[in-house]
Amino acid sequence: MFGGWESKAAYLDGAAWDDARAPVVRDIARRVAKAIDPNRQDLIAHAVFEFVKRAIRYVKDPASEEFSDAEEILRAGFGDCDDKVRLFVALCRSLGLEARVRPILQPAADGGRPDFTHVQAEVRWPGSYLHPKARAAGWLTVELILAACELGDEPQDVASRALV
């Protein structure tokens, strides 16, 4: 389906833009953020993170790669890492937060093209560079399948590998 990890990551990121405009996604995003001061984009990002991490159960694709849009993910209540990332990015974008897909690559054993083994999201907002876990330009890692990861945590920095 994809020519490489670049095209898969581009597909997921583009699909999240489409999802962000879907009425159901916009409605859920508003509900997640409704009690939060709209000027506290840090709290909005955290609320979206907690919603996707807790409300969407992680379930690995059964045999081969499957892709669902954000509405299907919300309806099902479960998805794999790319589903959860796509939903997170769509919800953030529908609320005006900057978010994107972050492919995780493993070097190939033979020194060839790296393997696309996982996907995370990244989020930032004005002032996010002040967050203690912010990386360059204020981007925060969003790992949605490891229970021990909080917003901004890198998976290798948490002790537990337990899944959500």
C-alpha cells in the first residue's frame, strides 16, 4: 500500500487533517475541552492526551495493517498506535493546537532502509517550549499506548512497558 515509511507517515498526517474537519470529531474535541479556559492550551493538550489514552483501548491490528478514520476509532473505542495517533492529532487540530505524526524508525539489520516500527504524535502550542519535557521548538512527544507515559515522556524514559 505504501512505498515506504515516509508515505505512510504522510498518509496518516494528511488523514488526520481530514478527520479534524469531521463534525463528530469536532464535537468530541469541544466536549473534551469544554471546561478548560481556551487560553490554557497546555491544559487542552493534556485533556486530549488523557482522553485518547484512556478512552481508546490499544488493540494491535489482527494480521495486517488496517487503517480507520477518527470517527470509526471513536465509535469502536479501540485502535492500534496509528489509530490512536491519528485521532489525537485530529482532535488537537480541530481545537487549534499544532500536532503532527511522528514515525519511529528502527535501523535495518542489514544497514538498508530503516523499519517503520511505531508511530507517536507530537504537539505544541504558544509557550510550549517552557514545558519541562519540551524538545526543540517546543514539541512534546505524545506516546499513547504505554500506560506509564505522560505527556512529553519519551518511552525509553519510563520503567513500565505495560500497555494501555
